[in-house]
Amino acid sequence: MPTEHESVLTQHSELIDEIKETADKLARDGATRGDLKILSRALRELRYAFKVFTPYRRQRKVTVFGSARTSPDHPAYKQATLFGRRMAEEGWMSLTGAGGGIMEGAHVGSGKEMAMGVNIMLPFEQEANYVINNDDKLVHLKYFFTRKLLFVKEVHAVASFPGGFGTQDECFETLTLVQTGKRDLMPIICIDEPGGTYWSSWVEFIEEQLLRNGLICPDDRSLYKVTDDVDEAVDEIMGFYSVYNSLRYVRGKLVLRLHRDPNEQFIERLNDEFGDIIEAGRIEKTTVHKLEADDEHLKDLSRIAFQFDRKSIGRLRQMIDLINDELGEDEA
């Protein structure tokens, strides 16, 4: 009888066979050379990037977005440097696009050891910054879509500083992925320079054009935080993981892993206050499921589970905030 570990290896083998089968289908489909080049390059880029990131998967990381054109004497650059330093002090690595400006500032703050980079190859602004250049933790990519996948997949928080089209694109894509449940909940922080109005003006647009016209829900505003205070940004990230650790769907139920064990009274409160996001049944304490075998390092955490409606992501974030605030206070 195969062991659980052998079963996992078999599943990996089956997935690799599926990749090979897909490649064979491309030949039968008569795929064009252009399509094949895109698929081949994207697969090679992701394979190599995953190889680089794998040793750091359990290391907390924050992606830092922002303009490559911000000069070192600009307040936003200095703010990014301070943020990278503060996160490194908390044991977090900073992942950036590896360029200059805000990206360089975050790496200056984090230092080489706590820096990772995914550089995009462009005819301009493509040179990696001096902190991460030639480092083993730097990946060079041709496609924006493979790069953007890594920015969101491999991290536990996102911090956006002022930037151009690219920064706005990255911030909105991250929000979209979280809002639609395509990416697990994580802190999304928009950080202005001290006294700056870049992100506060962005919030005005969100309120006036999106919220007022019913294009987002009021609860969606819980998915991001705007501040010009680096300490507040760091506290937001660290606070999010103070009790909450991670989530996973198991047999149709959403399981929240927690560093603290909630008592029955608190479970009742969660059911009372967040019954609107429960599709059926109740929020209940649960134990580790055998399907979580690949998360061995999380087996000793407490767990609560319920049938989540999978659409009220803003409300789920509010529930996690309550868990962190209440159970974190108990620890204090």
C-alpha cells in the first residue's frame, strides 16, 4: 500500500504527464510557430522562476511596486527604502521588479540578503539595480504576464508606491485577483510619501467613480489600506498574520489556520456577525485534514471551517481582522 508521500509523488507525475499530453495536442492542432514560441518561452520562464523561488517559499515576502523613474533624493524613494528596511527587520524579504527608482529603494532598505527580483527585459529601463544585479535570487523574464504571476503568487503582502501605468496595472490586478478569490487574502498597502496625495487621490477616484456607481461593493474597500506612514504600513502587514496564518479549501469548506485557539464563545460571535457569508451550516472548529498533508509545517495550527459563499471577500477580510484583533488582544 503506497504511503501518503508516495501518493503525492504519483500526483506530481500525473501532472507532468498532462503537460506532455498538452504539448502533443499542440502538434495535432497544427499550432502556429508564433503560438508555440509564446508557450515554450512562458513555460521555460516559469519553470526556472519556480526553481529560484522554491527554497524561499516559507519565507515571508512582500512585493513592492512603484516607479522606476523615482530619483534617490525623492521622498517616495526614501519612503521605499525605509519600508524595505523595516520589513527586513521583521524577517520579511522584499520582491521587486529589480529596476531602479522605488524598486531600488526597497532593495537598498532590505539589503541584498533579503532582496529578490524579477526583472523584465525591455529596450529601456531594463537594467537590474545594483543591489540585486547578478544575485542568485534575480530572475530575468521576457513576458509581463509571467512576471506578474510571480509578483502575486510568491508573496504574502503587496505594497504599492507612486508609479505610472505599470504600477496602477499591478495594483489593480492584485486587487482583482484577491476580490475574485483567485488569490488568497493578503494585505495590500498603498504607501504615499509623507504628506503625499498620490494614493489619497486614487481613493477619491475609487469612491467617486467605482463605489458611487455601484461598480464595487462597500466591503471591497477592506481589501486595501492607504497610508503615508511606513510604521502603519508595517503594522498592517504584521497584524494581518498575528493570529491568522493562511487559508485553504478542503472538500468544499474554507479552512482558516490560526495561531491561537478560539473558544466556543468567540465561535458563536463569528457565526452571529458573519452569518451573511456562510452558504450553509455554521462556522466550526475543526482539525487538520489528510488532504492538507502537503502543508506538514502547518499541522499544529488551530482551525475553523465553514461553507463560504466565495464572493464576499471583503467581508471575509473583515472577519480575519476581527479574529486578529480579538484573539491577538487575548495573547497580549
